Amino acid sequence: MPLHLLTHIDLPPHTGAGGFDHAAIDPRTDRCYVAHTANDAVDVIDCARNAYLRSIPGLPAVAGVLISERPALAFTSNRGEDTVGIFRPGDEDQPSANVAKVPVGVRPNGLAFDPARGTLVAANIGDPARPGSCTVSIVDVAGRALRAAVSVPGRTRWAIYDRMADAFFVNISEPSCIVVLAGADPTRIARTLTVPAVGAHGLDIDAATGRLFCACDDRQLVALDAASGRALGVVPLSGPPDVVFLDAERARLYVAMGDPGVIDVIDTAAMKTIEVVPTEAGAHTTALDVKRRRLHVFLPRTHRSAVFVDE
């Protein structure tokens, strides 16, 4: 069955420049949390009812949200104040609830979390005018404290943690590569995987097969062996990509492209595009609700979530 539109969910209008950025879904509460960068807030959606609930304010230039199920935690990268935020999903229902903040590096973006050790990694974009500002921050979540800063060779894009490999993987746009930090010692780069395409950007992993899927700015999706770094295949994309989400059970990867405003649906078993779905110009971020086989696509021009079903 093709990906088809189910409904739209209206979200608050933008109050400043920008739109939406990275989002995540908490299966425990059936809520989607999306960075509404233009509003310095995270918008909260009820996935079961396809309804906007409320917004969490006070998160300057928030760039992304990451959800951990066990322990139940949500993290935000607050690019406008160089902090990460920490709260429990569902706590936003309480009027007195607030977000704990930990200072990190310059312009945090990608987030990854090791729940066993309570280690959060924030991949910092840095500032071209400040040499050495491209770093990865290592945060002790329980202690609400910065543990270490790791220098990386260029601007970071996204980060993930894989329990099977017990490693953090962080995309670097130039030079196009993936730096690997060992879960047991994330305070240094353990190894570097070369990406044979320009501008490593979106990133996800199929833990069962040990394949990394790296969407690159030169309109290529590259599959790499996470252990060796060997390139396993390439799929052309419809445009420069941003967010990717993998449904490993169905071997489908959803790649969002704001230009021209489409989702490429990739069959990761066959390594081929099976569908290109129009969205809206500028729509570069998504969230995958695996439980319902639904994909939320965030539309910046009309400040809505388009909810697609893949049945």
C-alpha cells in the first residue's frame, strides 16, 4: 500500500523566523514532541487523537527532541542558548513543571542517549567564527552536568546511539564522515567511518543487520556497515535530505527533503526507492509512529503536521 494522507493537525502559528525541526514520539504516552524553532518551544501532539495538546515554552531556538522510554525522559537541544533540556514526558501537563537545563557546547543540534549509563551526547554545530567550536558534549543526565567535550573534525549534523554496538555515531558534514564514540568511553573518538558522498546529514541504524543509513547533501543515501565502515549500497534521492526515520520491521526508510518538498520511501532490503510522496516546500522534518504505521510530516508554511499512513 502507498503512503497516503490521513489528516492534518493544526499547530500554533510561527511567532518568529524559522519553522520546525527534529521531532520524536513517546510510545508510552502516545505523544509526539516537535521542536517549533520559530516559537522557542516544543509542540506536543496526542498521536491517538491526532490533536495538538499544548506547547512547552522557554527553549530558545530549539533544534530537536529525543525520547527515551526507559528511563522515561525527554531531551531538547536549545541552540539559541547552548543548553540541553531534560524533562519527563507527560510532566508538561502540570502547571508547575519545568525543564532542567545543562550548558553544553556551541549550538547543540543532534542528540543521542545511552539509557544504561545515563549518558547523553549533544552534537554541537559550532560557529565558523570560533575555531574549535565543533564539538560533542557528553552529559551526565543523573547529575545534570557536563562531563566532557570532544573535538570533532567539522560541523555535526545528527547523532544516534546503538545498544547492540554500544556506540554513539555522529555525522560530520565536512569532511563527510561518521565519528564513533564507544559507549563505555565516549570522551574520545574511537574511530571514524568515511562516507563516500558529500555532506553526511540524516542518520539511522538497523541494529539487526548492523547497517547505518546516511542521507547526504549531494542527494544520495548511503548504506554502511557499522562495524567496518564498508559501503554497502547507494540510492539516489529526490533532493538534499534532512531527517530520516527507519521502520526496521518493514525495511522502510523515510527521507524528508524540504526542497522540493517530498518524502522518499526507500526499501532498505532491496536498496531502491519505492515511492516519492509530495508534502510541502520546506518540510524537512518528520516523526515516525511505529505503533500506528503513521508518519508525521511538519509543514512550515501552513504550521501543521500532515499525518500519513503506511499500511
